[in-house]
Amino acid sequence: MQHAGNVLFIIIDQLRADCLNGALAAHVDLPNLRAFMDEAVTFDRHFSVTNPCGPSRASILTGQYAMNHRSVRNGAPLRHDTPNIATEMRKAGYIPMLFGYTDTSADPRVHDPNDPILTSFEHPMAGFHEVVEMRLEESYPWRSHLMQKGYAFDDYWDVHKPVSPSGGEPRLSDPAMYRAEDSDTAFLTDAFLNNIAPFSGKNWFAHLTYIRPHPPLVAPAPYNEMYDPATLSAPAGFPADSEERAMHPFFGPTMDKQTAADFVEGFDDVQPTLENIQTLRAVYLGLATEVDHHIGRVIQHLKDSGQYDDTLLVITADHGEMLGDRHSWGKMTVYDAAYHTPLMIRMPGNQSQAGTAISVPTESIDITPTILDWVGQPVPNSMDGRSLVPLLQGQIPEDWRSYSFSELDFSEPETPTLWQQVLGTGNSDSCLSILRDERFTLVEFAADLPPILFDYDGKGEMENVAEDPEYAGDLARLGRQMLRHRMRNMDHTLSLHSITRDGPKSKARY
């Protein structure tokens, strides 16, 4: 089969969109990503359709909403026969090379109970050829690299602890035990460049996934103290956490479930002082700059090897991060900071659109259909997302969506979560849906909990207006829209197939 060219799909774990355009952009140096924006098309209203890592990547790579693939938690299995970007790229004649991880939980129905694949949620999705393993909780190749370089550690998690250069008590901003050239980000980039070099001129597909700036928040020098915490903008939200808790019953357990102490190793009791929060935010931004440096190396390799103009290059993140905003950490919440992610795509032969920005809503499930469309491979009806190729060319389809949709499951069947304990919810109703249009964000819960409504013509996320009688009409309209969205996007894997006297027939979804 004649391939369209190379495809490089990069995911940066937990990078907030506002690092490139928004509240944090003025505080972080990302020269390579910014230069790439000048050569690519940027999607300003791009959102993850679900969190956290495993579910978000399941949606990205299968093109499905979480309500359809149902791998809704880290550790919730993904059905083994779900079409994904790797299985479909193989049909197009590509070997789907994985440099990093997909955080996929295997389907136990097709594995023996003793198979080690059933002991971790960090395994590769079906169809991928894992070239370099770079899983956060395992990372055996990187561990081996560190050992060969002479780094000594008894426990793998000691690698993620800040270390005092003077041998004293470590501080939050102290550097990692390893040098920058030996970091996980540097190691993965070196492995990618070394392994991809022989494929020049052969048309390849590679999925490169960086774990940073995902916590634990520890960075090698000089990235650990690249930014002065005192110069950063203050975290968003109310001054007192009590005001945040009062907004809705969901936010109390959200704030208690993950704290600043969960984001750094070796510090059991990190108090949520402004100094500590800003220090951790500064380390996060340093890690983002480190990733930017290495992505710059990758882009330069493509240019130096003459492959840049033959490569569809997609750069995005799996989800966002609260980073102390709203007295919260992580991504298990409803605010935009946890879902709003960057998306930049450079498509060969599309120079006329270089540097442009798209402002209509796009979703993480659109990326896989876009890549398949570009290589000329049919998009399975199971995929809920739509190709962005027309948008890349400056053409917005008349029937393009006017809102974005996300979901979050906050249950844990084996050990009830703090939300379940506090809210009294079960395994099937510990979930929520989010709908965002031009003006409003609506959050509806499966459990008997009141909705949340933010009005961006008013105070936005600083005020829940769901119980204000003036918004009753908007609340009803948005609720109907959310219901229609779920009805229209129920699983289409086989629903457009028909068994007839002339044999099976099918219609394309889009």
C-alpha cells in the first residue's frame, strides 16, 4: 500500500493548555512548542473527554467517549476487540511503534489469571509494537540506564525524591538525583532518536509519550530552580478552602483526595502554604520546559533528516492538572484546568494555514480519526470523534459541534473512594458528565446530587448558578442537550450494520 507519509503523535502527560496560552503562559519558557505553533494549526478549545491517565488515553487512542469504551478508571479493562489507532494503522500498512506507554488495562477474559499483564494498568494497548517501555511505575530500561551510569538507589521511588546538593535536609525545589542528560525525558528522547533513524524514507508511525510534567514533581538541575516561585501568578480560586467546599458537595472530597503532599516523594506532610504551592508549580513548569527542550531535538531531527515536510506531526496532552488552583491537585475534578489541553497539528502541504488557530470546540477523540483520515484509512463507526483534516485546511463543516463533552468516574469497586464514602454513592452512580458551550458549563451527576452550572458571562467557575431561578431555562436546555448528546453517541460499533438477504451491509457514521 502507498502510505501518505510519516506520522509522529506526541502526548505530553498532564500539560495544561494555559502553559501555552493563558494564565501560566507568561511564566514558562516553551520556545520549541511556541515555534511549532507558528508552523502548525493550533486548536484553542481542545478538551480531554475523560480523566485520569488510563481512561483519557483509552479515549484518545480508540476515538471513543468513556461511556462507550468503559475503561473509566486506571485499572478498568479495555475490551480486547476495540478498534484503536494501532489496529487501524496496521490495516494501512504501518507498524505502530510505541515509545513510552498507553496506560491500558488488559481484558481479563482473554488472558490466563496468572498472566502478569493482569497485574498492572500500564501495559501497551493492543496492536502497538512497544519499542521502548517508559511506564511511570516500572520504567525498567530507564532504571537500567541509571544503574549503568552509576546512580545508586535501593528503592525505585527514591529516584523520584529531591536530593539536597549539600547533603542536608532536602527542599521541595532541590534537584533530582540524576543529571539532566540522564532524566527519564532525556532517556526516552535518546531512545526515540536512535531507534527511528533507520526508518528514514520508509514511512513510519510512532507514538511518543512523555511522562513529564506528571508528578512526582522532581526535576534535574537546572530545571528544578529555573523559575522563581515568588514571580508566579497566584493559584486561581477562593482565598479560603471553605468557600470552595461550600460551592458543591463534590468539592470537599475532591480537595481531600489529593493534596500537595501527594505530588512530591520524600515529603510526608507538605502544608498547603502559598510558598509550598508556588514552589511545586515552579518545579512543574521546569519539567514542562525540559520536555519542550527534548521535543525541540525531535523536531530538529526531522528537519535535519529531510523528513519534516513528509511527517504529520501531532502534539497534545492527555489531560490537564489543577496544580493548586481551587485548593485542588490532579485532574479528578470538573474545572477546565483539568481537561483543557493543547493541540497542535502540522500537516504536510498545509503551509497556507501555518500559524492559524481554530476556535471551535474539539475533543481528544478527534485525534485518531484525523490521523486515519490523513493516511487514507477508513475510520471505524465505533469511533465517536471526527477528523480534523477539514479544519486543518481552514474549512469548518456546517454541522461541526458547538460544545465539548467530558466524563469522570470517581468510583473504585474494590475500595470505595473518598467521594463514595462522603457522598454515599455506589459504583454505578459515582460519575458525572460535563457539557461546555460558548457561555456555560453544565455538570450533571448520575447520583442524586445537584447539578453545577457556570456562566462565563458572569463569574464563570467562581460561582455555581444552578440553583438561581433566573437560570432555570438554561439549565433545562443544557440538560436536554447533554441527554441528546449521549443518545446520539451511543456505541456505533455495529449499529449501522445490517444483515440482509444479500449479506451484511454497513453505512459510514460520518
